[in-house]
Amino acid sequence: MTATTPTTPTAPAAGRPVRPVRRRGGLEKGRRREAAALVMPSLLPILVLSVAPLVMGIALAFTDARLVRHPDYQFVGVDNFVRLADNSFFWDSFRIGMIWAVSVTILQLVLALGLAQLLNAGLRLQGLTRVLALVPWAMPPVVVAIMWKMIYSPNAGPLNAFLGALGLPDDINWLADFSTALPAVIVVGVWVGMPQTTVTLLAGLQQIPGELHEAASMDGAGAWRRFTAVTWPSLRPIIASITSLNFIWNFNSFSLVYVLTEGGPGGRTMLPMLFTYLEAFKNRNIGYAAAMGVVLVVVVVLLLAIYLRSQFRDDRTTTKG
């Protein structure tokens, strides 16, 4: 009786990669269904509340729709956009919107950066100071607008009362004067948006290693030199992100300016979003207002594309580094 020797698996030939055995069947399809089921609850509200109104708005931009009880509108092609190209009032509002967005964004960045530096310096009552800095962010924009409207009141406002106590003119109608309306509204916009920028920059400052500042100090660098050589390069990606987002949010502002001035006086604070709203719900030209909305959406998409491109560039630079 011959003994049988157990067979051993043959080793793969040298140089040949071992191919893993792929499982066939419905495993991948099951995973796809599971992923779709997990995403769908959050995707449906976006489709219903964002994508569908956007598509309907684009469709209405090519019609003569009006806000009436029994709408009966027709397709007019690009007539609304042709009219819009000759509408100097809309382009004036667009110019004012750009001035507003640029001014508010730059001032928010400068003031928030200074405040974040103070909060990061380890001052006394630091926790209380941080809470107070977040108060404007926690207040609804309508409440903020009403509060500042009372502050700017020409008759009983505390701002004019303070100026009068200093011997300065105390009868300025801040929100109704052509020369002061837009600067006054810009101040409110900066006050509202600065906390969010401050918190973001403060988080970035706390991520900078203290050894870098100590090394710069040992090399004889002063405060300004340490800021330009250590702080600013470390915060540059965060500053680029928050500045881009702030500009988009400020350009889309509506409720704050609407409550403060309703676009007045004489259109001096008429932002493009406010102009579009009044055209739709005051003049009832839904189709024409939809064309304005399409133009504004294109502008916002271009700004968002610039922001995403800068983000991807920073990510690639970080990865290579």
C-alpha cells in the first residue's frame, strides 16, 4: 500500500502579480443602492427647494409672466434680457451692489483680523469678550436692522445725541441723506458679518505653532515682521476662503438693506437682489424679474467658480508641500 504525499499549492511564477479574486454578483449594486438610500433623504429637499425653483425661474425668464390671479403668459424668447441690457437702473443697482459687497468684505476682514489677534493674545475676561463678539452673529438680520434704524434716527437716535454732546451737528438723517445712506448701511453690514469672520480667523491663529513666533522673536523680528512672515502666510488659505464666501454672501444681501432703507433714498442703497424683488412683487413683472435673477445667478456661479478654483489650488499646493 503506497502512501500518498499531500500536495502543496504551487507558488506563482516569479514576476507574475497575484490577481485578487473578485467577488461577482450583486455586492456592488447593493452598495450603490445603500448609498443612494442614505443620500436621498438629504438630496430630496435640495431638489425640491433649490433645483426646482431655479429651473422654474430660468423658464419664467423667457416669458412675459406677471403676478396676477389668473396668469396667462407667453414665450417671448430673449426679449427680457434685451430689455435688461438697456435698463440703466438695474445696472446702477449692480454697481451699488459691487461697491457694497467689496466695502463690507474688506472692512470685515481688516476689523475681524485685528479683533481675532486681540482675542488670541490671552487678555483678561477673554471668554466674556468672545461671547460679546458673537452677539451680532446670533441676532436675526431683521432685528439688527430695526435696532440700527433706531440708532440712526435723526430725532431720538443715540448717535445724533452723542454727536450733539460733542458739539457736532446732531440733526443728520443718516438713512435718508444721499451722501450718508450707503456708508451708514455698510457700517451695519460690517457689524453683522464681522463675528463669523473673527471666529474663523481666531481658529486659524490658534493653529499656528507658538515656536514659529518664538523663533522669529529670537531672530530679532518685531511685531509687524512676525505678522508678515509668520501669521499672514499661515492664515492666507483661510483668508482666501472666508473672503470669497463673505463677498458672495454680501452680494446676495437683501433683508438687512430692505428693512433699513428699502433701497432709498433715490436708489442710493438699491442692491440688485432688492431691485429684483421689487420688480417681481411691486411691479408684478415676474418674467422680467426672473431674467434679472438669471443674470445674478450667473454672477454668483462665476464667483463660486473662482472660489472653488482657489480652494483646489491651495489643496494641491498643500499636498505637494
